[in-house]
Amino acid sequence: MPWLLPPRIEHEDVRTLTNWIGALAERLDDPSQDRNLVVRDILAELVYGTSFDELSERAPMAAFALDPRRVTFEAEQYVVTDQGRFASVKPLLWAWTQVDGTPFGRSMATGIPFRRMLAERVFSRAGHGLKIFPGVELSLGYNIEAGDGVVLHRNVYLDDIGGIELHDGASLADEVHVYSHTHDVRESDDVILKRTVIGRGVRVAYHATVLAGSVLSDDAMLGAMAVATRAVDPHVVALGVPARPHLRKDRNGDARFRELVVDARSRAPTPEIRANPDFANRVASDAVPPSIDERLASSESSLGESAASEPSPRES
């Protein structure tokens, strides 16, 4: 018996919703229309139940705040952001986050198809059956590749600055964070981009974190509150901080996994890209300073050598 039951929605309601979202998609895809204005009008309707013009007369600042052109996203400040590409998806991201807080956005029946429609225009790939729950946030959006049947549960955060791959059937549980960039420990402006890959059928459990450059192979699982800092092999369940292999699923004879799409054991290492041109020439070996223990050991060694070289009172 399947775990999930099909939602019970009246056929007429489904048709009304499908037509409304389809018409909105056509307006967003129409090059003769400004996406900012389309989103502004839709938000006035869904948030305040009125037209934008009427809202402007009745509550000017409320109307002011709905216009994506008057909104600033954090990503617009990044040197690495493609400003042209982001300008195209920015109104859609604004619609995404603002509709999430409305009855339309909170309902699975209306919110999920609405966000799927937006994701098809924001992500570099949005596969069939993509399911996105309320509260999901993206840094750029256009560097995300999502395969078929991917599920993003409530309050997932995807930092896709360096690129994120979500392969078929991947599921990210509530409050999961996935990153694709990191900062040098000495210079916070030295930003390093690392593509993060979550393989086919991977499950990332509640409140887990996947750090930049990690590769979770097909059928792997990252446990609740775990932190992935490196690769996880196929079929392995990784737990803890940092995440370590805990057990391996028995998949012998399982036809679903005769061929692996993402296998960290044979996959080429993820290249690192320095996003800030000021640090482009920094060598990798210089990226990590000595640890405190290493510095203390070196200091003690130097003191010992210095004491041994000094003459004793008798010798002087």
C-alpha cells in the first residue's frame, strides 16, 4: 500500500486552478510583458484581494512593497551573481516567497503547483513531479538542477551560488540546508565555490546540513541533524557531526540500482572556484592555516631548541 494517498479535490476546482496557473505562466513567458508588473498585480490580488491600482490609492506603502523593482535580495550584492540572469528570476523569487505566507501558498492543492510553475522558470532544470512545500528559500535559483520526483519539504534552504544538483527522487526533509560556497577562514571575502551533488533517491533527514562540495551518492541517506562535509558512498547511511558511515543498505539483486548515476567513489573531484577576483591567485596549499595544536607544538619545539643552545651557568 502506498504511503501517500491522492488528494481529494473537486474536478472543477482542479480545472479552475490549472487554467489560472496556465494563464499566469503565459504572462510570465510573454516577452512583451514586464515580469515585475505581472508579479506586482498577482501579489495585490492574492495578498490583499484587490487590484494594484486600488491598493495604491488605499495603502500606498503596501503597494510600494509589492513591486519587485523596489526589493533588494542578498544575492544582488554578490560579485559572482550573473546580474542579467538574476534580474529575470528575481520577480519570480519575490512571488514565491510572498505567496508562501498566504492561504493560496500554504495549501498543498494550490501552493505546490504554483511553486512548481515558478521553479520551471527559475531552475536550470525542473523535472517532472517536482514537489516544493512552503518556506523553501533559494539564494540564486538559476544554478539548481532538479530531476524527476524531487521533494523539497518545509523551510529547506538551497544556497546554489556554486551550483546544486538534485537527482531523480531526492528528498530533503524539513529545515535541511544545502550549501555550495564557503569562506576562507582568514579572509571572509575569499569565497570558494564548490558544486554540491545529491544523488538519485537520496534522503536528507530533518535539520541536516550538506556543506559545499559534498557528494551524496545514489540511495545514500544523511541522518537527522547530521552535517555532511565530504562524500557519502552509495547505499550508505551517514550520521553525526561530521557525518560518518553508520550502516549500509542491502541492495543486492535490486534492479533499481544496477546502474548508479552518482557514485562518489568514481566521480571526479568537484573543482573549486575562487569567486572573488582579488583572491584568484591564492594557492590551495595556502588556504588552511596551521591548527592551534600545530602552532603550540611548533612553539614548544622552538623553545626547547633555544634552551638547548644556551650555555649553562657552569659553562659560562
